[in-house]
Amino acid sequence: MATGDRPGAVSPRSKRADAQRNQQTLLAAAAEVFVTSGVDAPIRELAGRAGVGLGTIYRHFPTRADLVVAVYRHQVEACAEAGPRLLAETGSPLEALGRWVDLFVDFLVTKHGLANAMQSDSSGFDALHAYFLDRLVPVCAQLLDAAVERGEIEPGTQAYELMRGIGNLCIGRDDDPRYDPRRLVALLLRGLRRSA
């Protein structure tokens, strides 16, 4: 009798799928905690949000840097996958761009803590930054192109410069609770609109 044929037995494949789902749930919870409390948030807070024990977190991510890098990659993939999905779901490419930028800002808030978490590994940080650009610049370009094609924004804005501008607006959020970059990012996006 094969393992999967016994009542109550879990096949290795479904076990891996469960572990993968658990890890994705953990990464999503960590991303939420990092956005609200920063990458130095207590691991207990993260465990509570994910509904897991501390041992589970340390089993998947032995160091805080391992966890931060995994959250970074998770958020890059979430942003990359969200662009085409938002274009398909919304009636307006400009609305899709705005919603995508909200996700991007959440990601940037987490990203700013990454450099501190990876102090000793600048080559690892450089590789992650290249990965970030390779995955997200084309998605932002697709959203911009769709909005230009629909006549919602003026042509000429490059994805990299928009992302860089948004990134610059997000700097300093951690240091000053009175500063909300989202307001200025919204003004920036309004400035892209085609003049009537």
C-alpha cells in the first residue's frame, strides 16, 4: 500500500504544498508587521500575526536577515503579479496604476529597513536590488503604457524615474511620524494626468 493510500496519511507532495502555504502566510504576515512596525519588530509580534510559534519562524528563517530578504522577495513577487491582475480587474489603467503604487509604497517601507538588516552583505543587497528592478520596472511600464494608450496620462514618463521618485518620497517616513509619503505620492500621480 502506498503512503498516500493509507487513511490519514499525507503524501510528501501535499506536505510540501502545506509547508509552502504556511511559509507564504508567514511572509505575508511579516510584510504587514514590517510595514506598520519596521523590520526590527519583535519576532513575537510577527508570530502572533501569522498565528505560529516562534520555533516555526526560526525553523524557516534562522536569522532576521533571512526573514527580511524572504519578505523582500515575497513583496517583489506580489507587486509583479499585481500589475497585470489590477489592469484586468479595473476599468481604468490609471486606477490600476494607483492601486499598484499603493502596494509599491508598502514594499518600499519594508525595503528601507533591508539595508540595515543586511549590513554585512552589500553584494547580497546589490543582487536583490537588481532583482527588484528586473521584476518591477517592466510591470510599472506596462501600467504606464496602458494609461497613455487609454489617454488617461500624458506620455513620456519612464517607469524607472516614476519608481525612483516614489522611492525618494518614501525616504524619511521611519524618522518622522508626521510625514505620510502617500499624500505626496498621490499628488505625483495626479500630475501625470492628461490635461483637459
